[in-house]
Amino acid sequence: MINRVTWDRLEAVIADYRATVEGHPEALAQIARAELAESVQQSNAIENSTLTLDDTERILAGLMPAARRDLREVYEAKNLAAVTESLMTDREPFSVDLILRWHSMLLAGIRDDVAGRFRHADEWVRVGAHLGANPAFVADLVADAVTRFHDDASMAPLERIAWFHCEFEVIHPFVDGNGRIGRMLINKQLQVIGLPPVIVRARNRRVDYYSLLAQYAKSSSHDGMTRLLALLVLESLHKRIALISSRRVIPLADWARAAGISGAAAANKAKRQTIPAFRMRDRWMVAEDYR
């Protein structure tokens, strides 16, 4: 569980966010579009894509990467961007049909034989020592998870999102594309409760992300994922509040020097979200006027 202090801080920042962004729908739309390439690049990097952010930006601009890259990675970037655009422009309810439609978009031209459908027959998958659910039951398991997400009032909304992500990844319902679709669904579910999208980062993913999925697979505890999601939501909220309400944002290192604290101490505060710092192009930033 998240401690009461963190919940209280999150609730306060959500209230500040809602007051700040009221009347600024275009600002929110442009911020989301500005971070599209970074969101795509980071999610693909978690799955071991070699594309850099510059590569991804070039691909989404209709160009080819400056260096030679695997053509599949180019398609992965384009397709994941298309799914992300769908999230930003459509307001389709969260459902099994949405999951399958997004998966079809994600794997179009890459694995058309498995795109837009769950595993079945003898399509078993394994990630390290973890074996995905029996393919004979995958469709029912996903449907049950979606129903529980909608109906289970015993968990706070953020807890339900964290639980669903863990359950979805443990089921591993697709032959390919499970992680990227799972992370897109986090943002869909956040959208439903009026919160902005988050970016799960590739750096330190084995400790900061994969270990939390492994924890759920072993113990059914989604506490670690809930804590991660709370930090990511705080960061996303802080980013939007700063960009909309501050004169400019500056690198966290510059703020730390002016505040007379070490860069390492500032970075630690940023990671714990005890200061309103956020990442842009994978670099910690903060509002210039933050004191």
C-alpha cells in the first residue's frame, strides 16, 4: 500500500493540476503531442528497441533514422505512435474490443498473423522463468480482468490501474506486443479518471519495473506497481502544472546549484517526487520559480 503521506500529496497535486489546467485544453493537447516521440521511444526501449529519441522523432516526421536501423523497429515506432494518437483523439471506452483494436494497430505489417487477437491453440509464451497463462483460457482471463477493473470498488482508482497492469502482463495475452499494449492501457485508464498520461522509463527497468511485475507474479501483490504509478502520475502532473503556470522551466541541475544543494540530492528528491521535478527528453527539469 501507499502510505498516507503519499496519498495526501497526490490528492493535493491532483487538485492543483485540475485548477491549473482548467480552461487550457489546447495546452494539454500540445504537451501530450510534444511528448509523443519520447513516450514511444521509451516504451519500445523497454522491449529492447535500439532506436534513440532522435531516431524516433525522425521516423514520426516521415524520415528514416540517420543511422542504419532494423526495419521492424521503424514499423514499431510508427505503429505505437498511431496507437498513442488514437488514445489522444478518441474517447472509446476501455474494453476488450479496444485492447484488440490497439493490438491490431500495433502489429500491423509486423506480425499480421497474430495482430488483433489473443493467443490460442498451442501459442504458449514465456518471459524468462514466467510462463504466460494457458492459451485456452486467455480470452476469458482478460475479460474477467476488464470486468473486475470496472466493478471492483475495494481499490482506489490508481490501485486498480496498477493491479490491472500487473494482471495483464502476467496473463501475457498476446504472442507479441504485451508490454507496449499494457503500458498504453495504463494511460487509457488514467484518461478515464481525468489524469494525464505517464511515461514508464526504460532506464533501470529491471529493478524499477520488471521486478514489480515479478513481485505480483510471485505474491499477487501490486503494492510496488501502485507506488511506481503514483510517482509517475505525480511527475506528469508536475510537468503540466509547471509548463502551464510558470514563466519557463530549467534543468534541475541549474536549480540545485542556485538552491545550494548537490545535484545528486536534487535528483534523489526528483525520483521520490518530493520536489515538483519532471523529465523532458529524459532530463530532469523544474519550474524556474520553484522555491
